Amino acid sequence: MKPDTPKPSKQLVATILLKISPAQRSLAGGSRLEFLLAGQSRTAASSPFRNCRPPSLSGCYLGVGRASLALCGLLLAGAGCWPASAQTGVPPAASDSYTPLSSSERWREYRDDTWLSPGFYAFALAAAADSQSVWDPPEWGQGAAAYARRSASWLGVFGVEETIHHGGAAALGYDPRYLRCGCKGFFRRSGHAIKWSFVTKNTAGQTRLDLPVLAGAYGGGMLSTYWYPSRYQPLKDGVRVGHQEMGFVVGLNLINEFGPELKRVFTRRP
């Protein structure tokens, strides 16, 4: 008869989880597994999760995931919080005769589509709610103060992203605006919005890979790790944040594409 193989204790498993990277932890079940085991390792003075508590089943994990929170952000934007370009007029079509932006127009575009845009703040609040729901980062805890901190963090991320994006576009002579489809059909317009999240036009009207928007998304994500807990690394966690930012870019472009229709739906009077 074989002797029984001893099972690893929860404390041992928790210790191992604290030593692996966030990407590896997500494959093992993510933040929820960490918090389930955090109670067993709370006695370890060196544990960064020693003050964390597992989320309540009656809290935000009750059927609310990342996708639904992103959808809420889109609905908030559709209700009137989309970027200034979608509020003040229809974005130019990619097929139109192209006229490049002047220096003053570039500055106005940066100001109105960032700091003066309700959508800028709506998406930061939606991203903060997403981070709050998955305890990211767990060291910041839960509650109103933690949500305010995450909101300020995402405002910083988006602010850095847009500053790099518009600055890089000005330096390269690229258009920082979304250029709508000018076509008909939901799938054609949706595909166009996704495509033009990654390409744009230069001053000659030629289509180019939008390097400034990529630099803004991933640069903002990497720089954000400097105000996150020290265990976050720019080339690992910063790139993950950059992926999330590109998702928001696609969402904003979909809103710009369907902005007139969304406005009619959400402002229709009974």
C-alpha cells in the first residue's frame, strides 16, 4: 500500500501565489483565488495582502464582470457622455476629401476631446469600477476612498495616453481624430471603427499605422505602474493596462461612429 501523499497547506499555496507574476496568478484563478488564500497568509508580516479581505458574495462580484462594466461605460457615453467630437458635430469621413488639421485645430481637438469631454471622465469612472470589482490592485482595498483612488489613477492613465497620442500625432503629422466610415450597414461600420482604431491619415491624406495612439495607450499603461504598488512592473503590468486602454479606444471609436444614432435613441422624448 502506497503511503498517502501529503497535501500542501493553504498557507504554502498562498506563499507560492505571492511569488509569481500577476499574469501567472490570473491563469491560476486571478484575484479571487489570492483573496481566498489571503486569510491563511495574513499572519505573515511580509505579505502584501495581509490587510485584504475576500470580496463578499453580496458585493460587486454578484454577476458583474469586466464585460458588463465596460458595457455600462458605453451606455453612459451613449446617454450623452461621448467625446466632444461626437457632441458638437459628425466626425469627418475617411472617404471625404481630406483636409489636415492646423496647429490651432490640433490644440482645440486635444483640449475638447480630453479635459473638456464628459466621455473622458465617464470612461475613467467605468474603468475604476472595473478595477474595483476585481480588486486591482488589491493593496488599495475597497470602499469609497479606494474607488476615488482608482478613479484618479485612471484619469491619470487616460490623461497621459491622450497627451502622448496628440503630441506624437502633431510631431508626425498624423490626424488624432477618428475618421468615420461614411458607409451603411452595422457590420461594415463596426469593422471600420475597429480598423481605424489602429490606422489614421497623415497630412498628405495617406493611410498609416497610427503609432501615436499605440504609443499613448501602452506608454500611459507603463507610466501608470510608477504610482501603483512597487510590485507592478512596466513591461508586464504596464502592457496589460495598455491592452485595456486600446479596448477603450475601440469603444470610443464605436461611439463616434454610431454617435448620431445613439444620441437620437437616448434623447428621444416620450
